[in-house]
Amino acid sequence: MKKTAIIGGGASGLICAIFCAKGGADVELFEQNQKCAKKILVSGNGRCNITNKNLSSNDYFSQNPSFVEFALKEFGFNEFEKFCESIGLLLDAKDDGRVYPLSNEAKSVAALLLSYAKNLGVKINTETKIRDIKKLLNEYDSVVIATGSEAASHLGGNRDGLEFAKEVGHNIIPTYPSLVQLHLNSSVVKKMSGAKIEGEVSLLINNKKETSSSGDILFTDYGVSGFAILDISQAASIALRDGVDVSISINLLPSLNAQKLSSHISKLASVQSDLTLSDILAGIIPLKIASGALEELKLPATLSGKNIDTKLSKKIANQILNWRFKVSDTHGFRHAEVAGGGVDTAEVNPKTFESLKQRNLYFCGEVMDVVGRRGGYNFAFAWASGYLAANNIIKS
């Protein structure tokens, strides 16, 4: 019976262990935490956005973007759904392609994966940190590195897998946080902390628009958070890592154009001249954000409508629809959902996930230089890579 060691009890490690055991291997899994599946348990605010129905290489970032294509084709949504049904986990696919467990609980995902693995005879060693990869390679027929990345260090995220890979000669693509909040070089944001709005954010790199995203934007003590921010954070993080100029433009009211908004402000100021500027803005954006915008424009909140002319209305409208901030940093690996960079995929077989530097050594999941968009894409790659690594271990 083939002896297989798997380092890491997250999504990719657990599914790899399951398919190895199903194929008849003697599987031992090593997890540094007190329990497995910690990132699964916190994903999707405890609901677990487990995968996405619409998988394509366009949803992933890597120095080798085509690397994911075979895996997503071999173990895409349909194959994953069949696997889930086989372990008793029913899925709920939303209209936008995101998929959740029907139970709407991440706990059920973790419990069923662990229970199924144990029933197949997988030996799970928790609170066990592997320090010597070469010793493991000598003791087992196959070794799988499924250690994840540096993201979410409070859940055990670290560089262990990258150090193991370096030890056997792998190149490591510089890492960076992704799906992460952004720090802004602004004295105003702290005063807006806690205010939230549905808007549009554009990422500007060296003053050129790189990408944009719509959704909720949350102002914080350090800068901005929210889904719209997480969606642009991958490109922002790479640019910050590379030392180029990074800024964002926030459109607080994407449903209005500048002419319509300035006309609204002018008309209201004219018809109700006793209203203050603060009163006028309170009708369209949250008060905290309105105060911040006025402070940025150096305008008094008490300015009365009779003193607001067309020129000033246009200036205020432009501030609301195109508010520029310089990005100084990300909120770091600890707060990132995932990380980009990692083991160079040019040195990993895309069909088997075996190392091209070390026989019988495999990689799966986030330890490699593959990072997906928000929406279940990172889990999708974890499941697919874990499955293919197991498939090859059994076949060889």
C-alpha cells in the first residue's frame, strides 16, 4: 500500500487525502493547528462560498495564467458537485455563479470532509508542525505540500510550504496579499470610519485606470474595505509591491452623472436657500461621508444654499463622483483572504501537480503562484489541484 504524507489540512489537503485514500493509499495528514479546515470555517462569513459555476482561467492571476486550465477542465463544477453529493453535501448555486452549501453553513462543509476522510482511514495528526521535508520524502512514497500561503496568519497562514519548495530547488515568485483592504494616505478617512455606501471604485496605476469594481465600500480608520475594494486589491497589491504609484477614485453615486448631480445641488440650493450644504448632501450620501467630502473641499458644512452657485455645485458633484485617494499600503497578509505569488508553476506539472524538481513531491492549493478572484474561485482551484495530485499519486 502506497504511503502518502499530506502537509496541511485545509481545502486542498483534505480533498487530496480523500481521493488518495479512496484509491487505496495509506494516507497520513499533518495539520499544525488544533483542528483542520480553519479557513473553510471562516469563509464567506461562515457560509462558505465553496466554488463557482463559471470557472475560467480568466478568473485567476499567475505568471503562468494557462496553468489552471487543465485542472479546471478535469475537476470543474460538475465533477465537484458529484463529489459533494457522494459525501452528503448538497450545493446551492446562485444566479451570479457563486456556490454555497445548501445548509448555508461552513461548519457542515468542514464536518463532512473530515468525517469522510476519517471513515476512509486517513490518519489525521493535528498540532503537528512539519519541519523537515527531506525526512518526509525518505519516509513516504509520496509527499503533498498543501500548506496554503501567508494569508490569514491568525488562522495559521505561513511560508512553510515555500521554504520546503526552496529546499528542493524551486523558484518562488514574490508573494503579496490579495482580497485585502487598502490603506489610504488621507487624514479624512478616519473621521468617516464606519460609514458604508454602494459605489464604484477605480484603480489608478501611475494615474492610468487599471480596473474598476462596483459594490459596497466601507471607510475605516486606516482606509477602505468592502467587496468593491477587495475586488481591485490584487492589482493594487502587485503595484504596491513593485513600488509604482497607486491611487483610487471613488464614485459614491454611480447612478448619477456630473450634470444631473450638480443640477440637483443647484436646484435644491436655489429653491430652499435656507438649507445648509450639510443638509443638501445628507439627502444623497451618508452624513459621515458628506462631512469628509466637505472637509476635503475646505467648505463649511453650515454654508447656506443662497451661497451655492453653479460653479460650486459642479465642484461638489465632481468630488462625490470622482474622489481621489493615494493608496499607501494594503492591510497586510494577516487580514488578506488569500495571497498571490508562491511556488513557480513553470516548475510544476499542470496535469499531475508533481514537482518537476523533486520526484514524488506534489503541490496543491494556494502554496503555488495562483490566486483567484473573489467568488469561490480560490476554493475551486484548491479542490481541482488536490484531486489531480491524488489521481496521479494513485496511478503512479
